[in-house]
Amino acid sequence: MEKHFMKSYLNLVVKTCRSRGAPATGGMAAAVFSSGLSDEEVRSKTADVVESKRSEILAGVSGFLIYDFNLIQPIRTLWKSTFVSPTLHKEKEHLNISSVDLLSLPAGGVTMEGLKLNIAVGVLFINGWLGGRGTFVYKGGVEDSATAEISRMQVWQWLRHEVHIENSILPVTRSLVLGLLEEDTSLGSCEVAKKIFLDVVLAGKPPEFITTYLNDIYCR
């Protein structure tokens, strides 16, 4: 959220909601505290989430979505201790946010780690959805249809434009995606989901919503 275009997006959301008398909801805290975490890991994870929410409170949001109940008290404490003056809210209402602000992308490119993450999230969401589950926990965070949509569309765009992996001459290709699908051992039991994911990211025209696509094609 420290990137310019993300700050601009957040300010625009708050400004728009306030102008319409609607509450501006901050982003979801997706962190999940598993039973195997040490006390130090819990403290570190909590501190990371609290710090990320501080900027949203200062931007003027009205509340947050939280997945793990362990985060409720720390964020309530932060909320009470972070004073946001009415004057600051008034200043936010008069901010001029342009398309240039919203389209100022940060430096950096597509990483192999990012590609692997998108593939895993897309496949695991489809696999869970076919089993009647709308969310799943992956690498310490809860994932749902929102992150699955972002993941599959990024892979589709990278394939379509043959984007190169950062600091490499390696482009994102069908064969690379196929290789990563087979390489990821966490996807070993998701053969049907892997096929569906491939169909979606290799389609000439991607489906508008992945959940609608799954419902229309596989649940008739």
C-alpha cells in the first residue's frame, strides 16, 4: 500500500464513499494463525498486519475485514490509539486523484516466485470450489475467489504478451506453465483443477468471472 498508485486508489475509495455517505471498508487482513506458530512468529505476524492497517486508518477507512479472530483485539487497540482528526478527513474529500496517479505502476517485473504463486492459488481455488469450498489457506493466508481472479488473469496476460521473467531472458509460455504445474507437489491431487486452470489461462478470450465459468461448464 506504500506504492503511489495504491495510495491513490485507497484515497479515491475513501473520498468516494464519504461523498456518498457510505462506510469505506479497508482491505481484508488475510493472515491465519496456525497452531504450529511460535510465540515470536505470532508477534511478528501480528505486528506486520497492524502496521499495514495503520496507513488505512490514517487514510480514513471506516473498518476492516478480518479473517482470523486473533487479529481483532490488536487492530481495535490500534484503532483507538490512532487519532484521525476531522480536519484530515475534510482534506481527503478535496484530494484531486487523476488517471495518472492510478496508472503509475511501480518498478519491477514478473518474478518466477510470483508466477508459481499465481498458478498455485488459481489451481487450489478451483480444486476447493469443485469440492464445495470457497476459501482455502495457503502459506499462512486465506485465499478466495478475489485472489483467484487476480492470479488467473495475471497468468493469462503474461502468456498472451509473452512477458519475460524479471532478470531473465525466459518468457512466460505454455510449456513453462505446464512445467510449473507438474513441479509443484502441493498440486499433485488436483488433476481436474489443473486442466481447468490451463483451459482458462490459455483461452483466446478469458471468462469474465471464474466462478461463473465453473458453474456454467461443470455444474449443469
